[in-house]
Amino acid sequence: MITCTACFFVPLFKTITMQSLWMIVASLLFSIMGVCIKLCTSYYSTAEIVLCRGLVGVCFIYALIALRGGTLRTAFPRDHLIRGGLGVVSLWLWFFSFKLLPVATATTLNYMSSIWMAAILFATAWWQGQKQFEWGLAATVLLSFVGVALLMRPSVDASELLGGATALLSGILSAVVYLQVRKLGLLGEPEYRVVFYFSLTGFLAGLGGNIASGHIPFWHAHTLKGVILIITIGLTATLAQIAMTRAYRLGNTLVTANLQYTGIVFASLWGLIIWDDALGWLGWAGLAIILISGIASTFYNQDSQAAADKRPMAEPTTSKI
């Protein structure tokens, strides 16, 4: 009995650990970045934040290559351009939304990218007739949406509609970006190269944004607090991007996307601790539902994969998306 139980739970534990390790680390780092962005908007413009975030990422990855080896030469410049371009637009919109919304609200709407990602994958698979519709996994995505709706209800009012729409659009673009990250991983691109070109695109976009607005970046008075915040944004964002890219490269796309919702929990806790944001019982219920949904999607994927592995070799199996 004990042996049978171990045979079931050991593979499951390995699957959860591999994905949770990187996605939870990424989500925690992104939540810290979000807090710093919220605090940093009093010192720097959105364009300056985007520029510095990209510059820190470029310098960090270049130093990493110098120390550990590697190359920036790539055979997929077009894919990097798509990932970088859409990623920077999404990032810019998300940063801007922090000026208009509480941290938890901006993060929640951006993290709805998991729902949009599921919709894109399901629609694509159905259109191409590649496999049957996974109603169980679709149910976990719907459950996450319910959790998001409960979390958002207490904190959004008419004055925050612009910020809400901005963060929502950021989430839709993020869904496309994450699928592109997955594609680059399947093509064999290492995490550091994917993050480098994204950071480089961000640096150029931030520089262009400052020029377009007629401002010389960072040509103004600074404070020690502001400098620490903006450098922390760059470091946490770069490390989070590396962890997130590895999670999407190694794991099932939808399961990883659902585990990404742990970022909402972190953001909500930061809002509660720093800004005394009141979630209310509906907000807490929403957070619980999001976590339950992530766990359920992991178990569902494990069961589906186990069933696929038992099928005859001649029969098409459900692959990782």
C-alpha cells in the first residue's frame, strides 16, 4: 500500500516541485518589483523606469555571459523581436497602471493573462483539430476567473476604469508574449538569451519614450530612495524573467500559467502590509479560489499525462502545450 502510494505521489511531487520552484520564485520577484514600481512613480517617469529596467537586465546578462560563458548569437531574430516588442508594450502598460490602481488590482488584471492564454490555446487546438477539448483544465481556468472577479469587486470603482482597462490590455498582450517565450524555449534558446534581447528591446523603447517626450532621462534631481528603488526594479525583473522563462520552457504551459497566480497572493499581501489595502471577505475568498484552481489544474494535468502515457504508441497522445 505504501509502495503504491509512493509510486503515485513521487512523480506528482517532482512535477509540482519543478514548476512551483521557478514560477513561485518568479511570482515573488515580480510582486517585489510591483511594489517598487508603485513607490518609484513619485521619483521617475514610466519611460525612465522601462529604460532602467532594460539597462540593468542587459548589464546583468552580459556580465553573466562574461563569467559563465555563452553567446548572444541567435538563429531566431524574428521571434525575439516579436517577444521583445509585444513584451515591452505590455510592460509599459502595466507600469503605467500602477499609477492609477492599487498594487493588488494592477497585478490581478495583468495576471489574467493566464485566462487569455488558455483561451488562445483551446481555440487554436480546436481549430486545428489537434486534440480533444480539455474540459477539466478549462474548468480550472474558469475557476480562476471567478477568483479574480471576487478579488477585483471590492477594489475597483468608476475612477479606476482607465487603469483597469490599461492593466487588462497588458494582460492580453502578456498571454501572447508567454506563448512566444514557450516557443523560443522549444526552439532551444536558453533563458539568458531570451531575457537579454527582451531587456535590450526595453532599454531602446524606454530611451525612445524619453526622447519622444522631450526629456533627457535621469537629468533631474535624485534621492537615495529613488535610486535604490529603480535599481531594485531592474534586478528583480531580470531574475524573475529568467525564472519565468525556465518555468514555461520546462513545464506544461497552462499549469505553469495557473501557478503564476501565486503572484496575486504575494501582491495582495504586500498591499495589506504596506498600504493597508482592505480586501474584505470576498477578496480573501477570491485568493483562496485562485490557489485551489492552481492546485486542481496541476492534479488534472498529472492525471491527463498519466493517461496519455498508458495509451498505445500508435495512438496520438496529448503533448505538453
